[in-house]
Amino acid sequence: NQSFFLYFVHDVIRQHSHPEAAVSKLAIVGQMAGAITCYPVGVFSDYCCHGRRRPFVYFACVILALGNIALLFCRDMKQMIIVCGVLGGANGIYLTMDTSLAVDTLDLEGNEDKVKTDGKVDESEHEIEGGEVFDDKKENNSGAAQLLGVWGVADFIGSALGPLVGGPLLYIFGTVPPGSNSVIGGSYDGGEESEDGS
């Protein structure tokens, strides 16, 4: 939705004078709200909820859905700032839990129970020398890094495909509100006619 946010601010919110600055302001508000919520919610999830992530994911998704619906009813910048702040905070919660779930799924350090200081280990484990366990940690870390790479690529597929799909749909089905000029970044000066009527 970020690809078309500028047009929404210009055509619907009617920020005809410097809509790019208005979008930048809203982006800063959202990023600051996300930065405020991401660290506390991570600490709260780890120490107060015994590492539970899904309740926070569900909560963030509900807020994000309601916030995006609320954008449809915004008609001025004050309303937009409030909604974007709420969306940014919810996005900070979601991204924190998203990354935490990815890290929790991967066994990056190996099972600590395998390490025996007395030089003994179960027969099902790998052979040891001098009290060290050779558990193919390099191979495990390589596989974990590969899975993190796949997760990262999949995480951005939607962002890459969104404009490709949304652009044609907006072109075919989209409409401009009456009395609005959709020219952005050109010589358009806010829709006011000059004194000579040009």
C-alpha cells in the first residue's frame, strides 16, 4: 500500500501542497511508534509470557486490519497522524514477533544438553574428544543461515508483487474524487487558478 499512499494523501486527504512532505511526516510517525513498541513487547514476551509469540501476532494483525480500514474514513492530516501512529506501533509488535518466531524455530547454537564437561555423552550422540562434542555445528549453522535467507526472501515477496498487482487494478477500477487533480510532483500548485484564469 505504500506505493499508492502518496496518491491517497493527495487525492483523498487533499494535501495538494507538498504531498511528499506529508507522506514523509506520516512515515516518521509510524516508524517512531514502531521503535517505541518493538523492544518492550519483545522483553514482555520473553520474560512475562514465557516466550509466547502468537498472542502478540494475533493482536498486532487485528490492530493492523482495523487501522487500514480506519484509513478509508480519514479526511484530514490529524486523523492520518493518529491512525499511522497506531499502525506503526502495531507493525513494530508484529515485526518483533515475526523475527522472534524465525529465530526460535532455528537451532542456531545446537542443543546445549549435548555438551558434557566430563567427556561423556550418550551413545546416540557424535564421538567426542577431550570433553568436546562434535555435533556438526558448522553444518547446522549453514542450514540455519539458509533457512533465514529463504524466510527473508519470502517475507518481501508480497511487497514486491503488491505494486505489480495493485497498479493495474487501480488503473482499471480506481477513480479520482470530484474536484481533485491527480497531478503530483509537476507544475501543479494546489488546484488554485491564477489571477488571469489560466
